[in-house]
Amino acid sequence: MEVTRRKSPVSTPGPQEPRRSLTLRDVSEASGVSEMTVSRVLRNRGDVSASTRARVLEAAKHLGYVPNKIAGALASQRVNLVAVIIPSLSNLVFPEVLGGISEELDDTGLQPVVGVTNYSPEREETVLYEMLSWRPSGVIIAGLEHTPAARAMLQNAGIPIVEIMDVDGEAVDAVVGISHHRAGAEMARRIAAAGYRRIGFLGTKMPDDHRARKRLEGFEAGLAEAGIALADREFYSGGSALLKGREMTQAILTRSPDLDFLYYSNDMIGAGGLLYCLDKGIDVPGRLGLAGFNGVELLDGLPRRLATMDACRREIGQRAAAIIAGRSTTGLVGGARIELTPVLQPGDTIRPA
Amino acid sequence: MEVTRRKSPVSTPGPQEPRRSLTLRDVSEASGVSEMTVSRVLRNRGDVSASTRARVLEAAKHLGYVPNKIAGALASQRVNLVAVIIPSLSNLVFPEVLGGISEELDDTGLQPVVGVTNYSPEREETVLYEMLSWRPSGVIIAGLEHTPAARAMLQNAGIPIVEIMDVDGEAVDAVVGISHHRAGAEMARRIAAAGYRRIGFLGTKMPDDHRARKRLEGFEAGLAEAGIALADREFYSGGSALLKGREMTQAILTRSPDLDFLYYSNDMIGAGGLLYCLDKGIDVPGRLGLAGFNGVELLDGLPRRLATMDACRREIGQRAAAIIAGRSTTGLVGGARIELTPVLQPGDTIRPA
DNA sequence: TCCGTGCATGATTGCGCTAACATCATGCCG
DNA sequence: CGGCATGATGTTAGCGCAATCATGCACGGA
């Protein structure tokens, strides 16, 4: 690895040396009109004659002027940012939610800004504080569980707040998501109906993944309806989810060889489990059934389709963004509650009921 | 301690009725000191007596005051944001780079802000313009290829710029990455040395994925050294990468059944190809060798380890962030060029040389 | 001819905060 | 006991822009 140095940071390909960054004044002097007119041209607001407009645009372009949104935002009391606070980017799920948000926001003039909490409530609080200090037009935040301080900040912010992913709980303002409790219960019923009886759960250990927790609770409740109790469980944290899925599956099957179904808290470890079972020649879904959660695209490429439930990730993003966009234009207030319905996709790893 | 009440616009400071958002003045009135002192306390700057500090903090907390960074940034001409511009979030690679950046920035007071271009140069230009208008302390941007306007903006911005991922080309300022050309060539040499001769390439169609393009160019150059020409190629775009890997592998093997090696432009499609080959009972690596690129964690869970090259993703993020952090504190200027060296991991899908 | 009308542009003010300097006690030294 | 660091606070002046209102000017109908 080599390191070389250049002499100057700015060798201008454009016009002059921008020692101090350019302001409206520079453009106004270059084009011979007032700052106000330049401002109007650059924002396409108010009446400006075509000739003036052209002259100003030419000058701005020639100088390489980039507006200062900080000053603009302060003066206009308007910021076109939407804070999006999510636990992780490596989860596949959240980039998809983000995709939905971006798409929906694309032609509203609003722009998402992402903050990541790593599933830590304290970090969430910090990130929220940081983002609110930029006075965004709205907040989209994953989950309904927040520290008291975070909750207070959300309530006091005076902007639209949309909590996403999860509807099982008390929302600050609007909420868009699915019921993870119900999702777990539905899967449990399906499994019970298919005749499986010795059922194991494999999932994340993280105490702050409330949605996984709720799925498990719903799952156990669903099993209970059929008089079934969870036979065994196995938890993990960190590492490659696919590999963990393999290892955990091996571990739980070694410990409880009589299990006839494994419910995974997400598709990634479920996929690992599926690969493990195929490796070992285990009869799936005859001898052993499998199911995950999320409906990730990755599953399409596996040798067999893992049973799962679509978490409506993209749509959640879109709906949440639409709420922010709608409210920030209409100025209307009031928290919608949108519960989406995930669909169980039985795939090839649950035997027919 | 007694609480003195004074005539204040905010009679009920609790988490209710945030009519007009709070300012330093509100805190200053509530705590009986000047705005300046409040500002000092909240920024931990300058000398403030312990008692005053406590009083101010109490007042700020009680009111639920959140500083306005817009005003602060305008006044101080300092913004603690670092713009990070990447092509995609669904690629796995970039979240990892982001992880490296966040980690490195974590205790510098700087904060990354992410913009996504979807591999579109025009979108990159737009995103860059938007981000620069917030006057960040630095820019980390993927790739060396930009529109002329984007390049000009970067050069004129007067802040540290770090181009990442790729070092094959002309940098604006600093650059941290690997040589994809070299990476492709190295893999080609290894494949040739192992005795493979009928070699196919499978990759993305996107014309703006310059790094994939450079890997292919390097790969062909490496093969040429051994007198080998690429026997066939197959391109894709969109969809589930794992599934695409399967489909493409089937397609290319149907068309050119005599191929004895497949080089994939990324691990995801490579993994799909591997699964396909295992399904079909193809002898890997005897009859057919396989290799991908990136060294993604996912590979650890596959039935067999795909040959790949680690792209140093996390380290790239860290080094880039360190450059920004270092320069923004020291004020030093000058573009470093850091070339990392990816390591070929032969896994189980190339036969020994 | 006049004044109104509408368009194009300019002047003023302040958004909320911080840099820089000013002020005013203390206390401690010789 | 004088003088001057030193600490603790307050005062002033913008940062770059946009809201708002003021101004100038051409045109057209009465």
C-alpha cells in the first residue's frame, strides 16, 4: 500500500479559488441583480423575467454555486428532511423498508436521512436527539418501544411521527406495520393443523428485538390453543446468520432429537437450518418441518422454498412515507393506524394440513 | 431547592403543547442566565460554574429543549456531518462499509449521512448537490467515475473528499480501495494455474458498475497471460441474486456445456451457481470450478465454501472515515492514496494448482 | 391625461445560534 | 495593599438566506 500526496485541495477546474464558499451575494454580483432575485431564480419562486433568469442561472453555474441549505432552512423555518431511525442496515429487511420510503418520497421534495441504532434503546435516544436537532419535517422510527426520554422527544417534536414495523402496542402518533404477535400465532396454528407436535424455536438472543419477541409470544399462544407447548428453544447472537442457522439446528436436534418442527425467528437462520437438514438427508417436511419469517428474496434461490411470512417491508416504507408527505403538505394532524396483513407462504417445508 | 416561577410564554413546560419550538431564550429565561451561558453549558464549552451548569441542565431537561443545529451550524460555520454516497444499500457490501465508517467516526463527533445513487450517475450528481448544500465536513463517495459536474462540485467543495472502493483511475482528492483490475487478474492467474481452460464469466449487466467491469477486464487480461480467452459470458440485471445465479448458471452451461470454470462478478450469484451445481450433482471443483467476489459472510453457511476474494469492505470504510476525521481536526490538506490488498480465498471450489 | 393593475425587482428584517470581545468580581502574589 | 491573572458571566454582531413589504415601471381603459 502506498501513500502519495498532492499539493492543493482545490485546483479549480471551474472559475476561481473558492477560499470562502460562495454565497448568494457572489452570484448576485456576478449577474448584476439583487440577492433576492437570485434566490427567486434558484428556487423557481415568484416572477422573474426569462432573461434575468437565464443570466442568473448562467452565473450560478459558472461560479459553481451550491446553495446553503443551512441558511435557507433557518430563514424559512422549513427543512426537507425526514428522519428515518432503524435498528440495523445489515438485516436486509430495513434496506427494503428504506427503498419503499425513498420511492414514495422521491417526488415530494422530501429526503430521507437514516440513523441506525443497533437495537440499543440508548443509542436510539441519542440518534433521535441528533436528528431532531436538525428539525426534520417528520420522523419514521422502527418499533413502538422507546426510552421515556425518546418518547417525550417524539411527542414534543411537533412534527408527524410514524412508528413502523409493529402495531402491537401504544403508538406516539401514527403507526404502520403488522402484528407480530398475530403473525406468530398464525404460523403456530398452521403448524399444529399440519399435525406437528414436538416444536422447537430458534431465534435471536437480543433482548431488544421486540418484534422477534412478540412473534415468539404469539407463536406460543397459538400453539397453546392446540394444547401444545414449545418443546425446546435455542438462541444466538451475532455472526453469520446462515451459519448460525446451521449450528443452532444441529445443536437443538442433538439435544432434542424428537423434534418434528423448527420455527426460526428469521429467514436467514431458517435458510441455514434448511441447508443443514438437506445436507444431513433429513426428510423435510415429512420427518421435520421448517419455517422462518420475513419472506426475503434470498429464499427464492434455495434448493427448497422455506415456509415464511411476508413482512410487507416495502409497503410499510411506502405507507409511512406517504403519511409524512401528506401531513407535511396538508398540515393535518392525527395519527393513523395502518395494520397490514402478512401472508403465510407455506413453501415446501410444511407438510399439507 | 426552590423553583422560582417567572412570567414565561411557556406556562406548562411539560410534554404538552409544543406550539412554537423552544429556543435558547426559553431555557435562559427558565434558568435565569443569559442565552450565552446556556449555550456554553449545552456545548460543554468555556467556564461555567457547577451550580449554574446544574440549573441550566435541569431547566433544559425539564422543558424538553432540543438544540437547533441549523442555527448553530450557521453561526459557527461548522457542521458535524460527513456525506457518504454509495450506489445501493441492498448490496450487503455497502452496509459493511458504512459499518466501518460509523465505527471510526463514533467518537469524533462526526456523523455519517448516507445518500444512495442506485448506480445512476445523474442521481449521484443530484444527491451530491443536495448533500453539499448542507455543507458537510467531508465527503466519502464510492467510485472514481462521476459526471463532469459532480467532479467539479467535489473539487470546489473545499472539504476533504475520499473516493472509496476502487483505486483504478484518477482521484479528486484522497482515495481508499482496492484495484479491481488486479483482483480480477489475480483470480484469472490462479484459475489458469489450476489447469482450467474453458472459462465463462457471469455478471451484472449494469453499465455503471465500473468495479465489476474492471474486474472483468483484469480477469480477461490475466487469462490472456496464459493464452486463454473467455469462452462464454452471461449477464443479468435485477431480481434475486441467488436465483439469478442459478438461472444464469443453467443458461451458460446449457449453451456451453464444455466450460470447466465459472467466474461470477459477485458472491451472491456465485452462491446461486454453487447451489445449482450441487443440486445437479456436478463435480465441483473437479469437473467445474467456481469463484465469486467479495468475501461475504453469507458464504460461511453454504454447503461448500465458494472461492472468493475479500474486498476489504469494513477496512475501506474505516480508513476513509479516519482520513476525514483526521483532516477535519488537523486542517491538513492533501489526498492520500491507500490501496488495500484483497486476499484470494480458494475455498473448496477451485482445485489445487 | 390619468390612475389603477400587474409584473419585475429591490430593501429590510430576523431565523436561533455562536465567535469574539467586554465586564466584573475574586483571589493571590510580591 | 495594589495590580493583574483567572473565572464566570453578559453583550454585540453577524452567519446566509427567505418572508415580507416596498418600489419602479409599462400598459391600458376611462
